[in-house]
Amino acid sequence: MLAIHEWSFKDRKGVAGFTILELLAVFAILAIIVALAAPRFVAVIEESKIKACDNNVEMIRKAAEMYYEVKGEWPQEQDLVDENYIERYIYCPLSNTESEEYAYDIDENGKVTCRNAANHSREPGV
Ligand SMILES: [Zn+2]
């Protein structure tokens, strides 16, 4: 059986490369770095999607106000699309699906809310 020192780089004559132990050490260090960084990346991605949702709320609110000025009543998101106040139906970016259950509601006071707000780590628009 080989002793640990016989596996090391310097003892092998004329063979360039790394030993299994050296490669394992490198992969272990890389795995630790990825494990430390991954939750941070996930949090940053989620925060950017919530900010995109904030922007959707603001854009729909402005379109709804213009609609209200003309029609005298608050629209639903579909009315804004039908009347070309917005180009197309807009969905919460956090949902990753284009389904009406993740669209936006406009209440009788013109307040715009995200239907997917329960899945946000913070309230949109704050
Ligand atoms: Zn949302």
C-alpha cells in the first residue's frame, strides 16, 4: 500500500499533473465556496424580481389613473390591455409563469396589488 507521501506531486518523476488528493482538496474548497455563495445569489435574484414587481405595480397604477381620467371608473388589468393602455398582460416576475393567478388587481380606489404577493419575501411597493 502506498503511503500518503508517495502520492504527492514531487515524488512522481517525469509525470506532470495532480494527485487524486490534490484534486479532491480543490473540489472540496470549490464546493464550500459555492455552498457559501449560492444562498446570497438566490436572495439577490429574488430581491431583483420583487423590484421588477414594484415597477409593474407602479406602471399599472399609472395606466389605471389615465384610464380613470378618461372613463371615470377604475379598470381591471384586462381593460388596460383591451384599451391599449398597456401593451400586454403583465404577470408577477416571481411566479415564473404567465398565468392570470399571478397578474395584478386594481381595487375600487385604484390601488394596484400583486396577486402573487403572498410569495414575496417582502410586500411589493415598499
Ligand atoms: Zn409580485
